[in-house]
Amino acid sequence: MTAQTKKWVRFWAVFAFWLVGDLWSKHWADVSLGTTRHPLPVVITEAEAQKPLGQILTDRFGFTETELPGVLLRMQKLQPAANWAATDKPFAADSPAGRARSLWVFWREDQTLPPRRFDLSDGSLTREWLALAHPEKAPAAVKALEIEALSAITFGDWFHEVYRKLDADDVPALFAEKRIYPMAPAEAAMTPQSPVKVGETYLVLERQIDVMGDWFKFTYAENPGAAFGFLKGLSADLRYWVFFLLTLVAFIVIGSIVSKLPAQSWFVLTCFAGILAGAAGNFIDRLRYNYVIDFIDMDLGFMHWPTYNIADVAIAVSVVLLLIDLTFNKQSVLAQKKPAVAGQPSQADKADKTDKAKQAKRPDASRAKTKG
């Protein structure tokens, strides 16, 4: 195996290490951490039907006796699936959604994966904006404008607007496969001894894991921006293309630099592999979900750091190490005016050879004096 082959093997091995670790940890966060918009479904199996609800939650998530009351207080039981169609209009006066305020949507085919919460709040939000735009109009007139603006929107149109990952063509399957559920109205709190039945689905609306108290824990978060929330204010479509171009540029630039680095510059190669793996891991999330899953939450008391993930760690650590190498390592390949090309002498080597040649041509002073 040549030195160049070893260089690329080492580079892609480090790349795979970071990428696999990032994707695995994000999947773990997806199925293990819950929020009110990303609840954890608990589908009762035949083996669990003989146990009380509290025991099932303890077996699945490891909740303690002191945690169970708070968890049960915020749990919901799924109601029957919506018997609607993608062509129905959620905001029309005769909408089949009726008084439903929110929906649980299992947008992935596997209903053991967490659903998303969709709030049917467009009516009230539109009414507020119209009231601000037309302060001279009476409430009844504003309501009429709201109905006119929203009455023609179908579920197919609306789902795509609130969650770009769903196209209008995807929505009919959600209804046909019974993956949309109206949110249950408030009901009596469940207890650890509540009985369950096979096939029932319960939603755990909150679960985080405290690693070291409040200052270091795992919590689920969705970041539509870049590392540590950067650029999250851009529109969804613009964000997608910005990150696509940034990732493409990163692959081209880093690939070009790595191809010119000498095989022995393992430290710099490792850092560039980490940066590229982090960029790739977050971009894969954007392709799958239109957002990036973050789950590492640090609150230092004087500063609450934005939630981040392993890809962000790979990028941040690699960049810091590169800066340290560039600053303190005089022999760093990054400090050379022209990047060294594998198999060719560096600028430092050329300068050293030039100095030696000059010294060889220079007459020995002591020998000249002796002759004199």
C-alpha cells in the first residue's frame, strides 16, 4: 500500500468514525427524547397488556417512582384516527376537523417513531394579522376576511405549508393509512396503576435525561439553522439551498486541500476529516427532515449554550485544533505559503537546499588564511 493510499484510508476512516457516531446519536435522540411537539409513542404489546401503565413506562424508559407522577400528568392517549381526506378543508365552516385544535401526524410510515404536532391555529393567526392590517374594520368584517383567505385551503396544501418535508402527494397516504389523529381533549390524569389494552398508543410528552444535573443534560431540539442555531431565521427553501451550496463548497475545498497534503500530515488530515464529517452529518439531517436534530444541552449558569450535536462537536473541535496547529506549530503544512504536494519538496525544503548550496560554494575562510 502506497503512502498516498494510506493517507486516504486514514482520512475516510476518521470521516466514517465521526459520521456514524453523529447519525447514530441523532437516531438515539429521536427515539429516546420527547417534547410536546415530538412525543414518544408507547404502543401496548400483548406481553405488556397485563401490566399497569406505570410499570410499562418504567420498563421502557427507566422512569423512577418520583418521576412517574409528572410524566403521567403530561401523557396523552391517542384517540381514533381521523376519517378525513386530503381534499377536505381544515378551515372551512363545515370542516370535518370540527373543534380540533391540533393533530398528531405520524409522518413516517413506522408508527412506533415519534409523530409531529400540527396546530390548526392558522385561523386565529390570520385573524390577528388582518385586524392589524385593517384596524378600521369591525370584528365581524375581519372574520369574513379570514374565512375568505382560508376557506379554499385543503389538508394537502396546508400540510405542505407547515412542514415542507410533506408534499401534497404524500398527504393522501397519511389519511388512507390512518396516521393522523386529532389531539385528545383534556381528561383525567393517568396513574401508575392505570390499566391498558393491547394496541392502545400513549404519548409521552416530555422526556429528558439529566447527565450532570441542570448544567449538562440530553434534551430533544430541532434546529433549522446551522451549528448552534446559525441562520435559523432564513426561510425553509432559502436555508436548504444555502446549506446545499455550503456543503458542496466544503467538499470541493477540503477534497482539494487533502489531495495536495503530504501523507505524513496525519494531524491536519484528521482535522479536515472531522470538519467534512460534521458538515455531511448535518446535511443528511436536512435532507431527511428539513432540520437538524440537536440534543446536547449545557447550562453553565452564567450562559446557556445553544443545544448542539456530535456533528457540531466534530466541526468545532477540528477547527480549534487546526488553529492551534497553525499558531504554534512552525512546521505545520498550513503555515507554508504554498500547500505541499505529495511527492514534491515543500517550500521549507527548497529553502534549506538553497542555503546548503550557497554554503558549499563559499570558500573556507580558515583555509584561505593558511595559504596566504
